[in-house]
Amino acid sequence: MTNIQKAKALINCFASGDVATAKSLLKEDYIQHNLAYGTGREAFCGSVAYLGSAPVKTTVNTIRAFEDGDKVFMQTVYNFAGAGEQVAFDIFRFEDGLIAEHWDNLAAKAAPNPSGRTQIDGTTQLCDLDKTEANRQIVTNFLYDVMQGKRPEKTPSYFDGDKYIQHNTGIADGLSGLGSALAELAKAGVQMIYDKTHMVLAEGNFVLGVSEGTFGGKPTSYYDLWRVENGKIAEHWDVMETIADKSAWQNSNGKF
């Protein structure tokens, strides 16, 4: 099995309740960064057993999956025991052929945005594998210059005019749509702040940035997936999650 196949097999255990398969894919000292769950292989297998015995079956639908070195990053729609659909980004780190560590961001599935796009539609085609590192650098620079606000005057240089396909639930297509949304937030006194980038994962034309900051003053984890085309940022999907207060954490590994 490839690492992508292993990652898919692991999350599909939530639907099947297959504890044995989950156990075979995980390192015993598996590190969990989802703060709502305990860390370690046994804690994960406990969640699989619980969902497997739930009266409503869990569903798992992976939309996109990519590989970068020892990590797999995926976009998936979950419905845990009928609690409602959630869009997620998962990152799995592999060690000695087993899954050793996991990070994620989840948000409720929402209605289409002002341009009629959903959180998951759009192209899934992977290409430009020879441009992986160049595309990673473009997004790394974009996060610093634009999202962290270090050199906002460079914003137009990252786009092909106003051509920008947007899957954020509240923003319309185009650089103009992004500008309008940010202006509305500012009018409402809400600031979207990116303070630090923790990871930039890439394969070909797809690049995932994992960032930390605040939204409306609340500590926030930002997962942004961009598609890069001809050296310009062409499409965007994201999941934004408020970081739980430390008193509610079920593990001490931290979000990042």
C-alpha cells in the first residue's frame, strides 16, 4: 500500500469500525493534534470502536489526497455517527511505514458561497509535479507577504488579474471578491490575522498552508489549500477552526 492508501484506509475505519486495521496502520505512540481526542494508538482505536457501534453509520468521503515526503495531506467530508457533515483537512506523518502523527482542521459543511461554489468542488487533477518546489515557494511567499501582511502591496503580483476561483464559504470569486470580503469584515470590526505559518505542504499544482492566528480576536487555526497555475494562485479551498481553550484539551500535544 502507498502512504495515501494507508491514510485512506485509516480514516475509513471510522465508517467500518475495523479496530484491527486501524491498529495495524498506527504506531503505538501515535501523536494526536486534534485537541478533542486523546493521544496514542489505543485512544484512536477507542474512537473507531465507539463509532463502529453507534446506531447511525459514520460516512467518509475523501475528495483530494496528496503526498509530500513523509506526509499525506487530504481533504475529506465526514459525518460522524450522523452528527452532520464536516469538511476536513487531515495531515498524516509516516514513520517506518506506519502513521505516527496527525493534524487536522474541521468545519461544518455550508451552503454554496456568493459565486455558487462549495467547500469541496472544483478540479482534483494533479499536474506540474516538476514545479512542486517552485509552487511551494510561491505559496510560502504569499503567506508572508499577503496573509501575514508583511508586503501587502505585492498582492496583485500573485494573481492573473482578477482570475481567482474561491471556495471559501463567504467570499466571491476574484481578487476583487477577496478584497470586498475583507472590507466587510473591517467594517464589522472583525480582523482576520495570520501570525505564523507552521507547514507548507506541496505536490505539483496543489499547496497546503497551515497557519496560526486570530479571527475576531479568537485563537484560530487556518488550513488553506491553493492550486497554482503558471506561477499564479488560481484557486483556493480552506477550513478555519477556532482553537479550543486549553482547559478543554484531551491531549497536551498542541494544535500544531
